[in-house]
Amino acid sequence: MAASFSVDNGEVVITMTWQNSQEVVERVVFDAAAYLFDKFGDRGTEEEPIVFSDLNPQQKLNLVYNHFTQVAKDAADTWVSVEAQRIAREATIPHEL
């Protein structure tokens, strides 16, 4: 997987590319999507249920993309929290008895 930054009209664009045979890439994406759908997927309603086999390839790719995006944001938020705690600990004057 190759990843790169570029700038388009003053905004940063991140591009990530997976390159392999169609069979390999689809197997990875669709298997990951099946796992994510099983854990977090929108099941629709009782009247109009959604099952994984109803999803088209783009919807499966979107499940994977959205999960990767959320994982990246969660990791960034965790880093900020951990750093804030470290800074607070270092700034704290220990209590002595």
C-alpha cells in the first residue's frame, strides 16, 4: 500500500493505494467489510432488513474506508489525551507527607 499527501486548492489530500490483482484486493476488502458489517453494520429495519449480500462493491468499500477513517481519528484523539495526561503529570507537584 502506498500513501501520499498532496495539496489541491489549499487543502491536503491523502491518497492511499492498494495494488494487487483484482481477486486479491476484492478478497481483502470484501472479507474486511463482512467482518465490519457483522460487528457494526446497519441492519435496516424489521420491515426492510439489510443483509451483507445486499451490499454492492462500493458499499462494502465504504464500510472499510469509514472504519479506517474512524480508527485514525480515534488514534489521534488517544494520542492527544495521553500527551495531555503526561504533561499534567510532569507539571504536578507531588504531595509529601
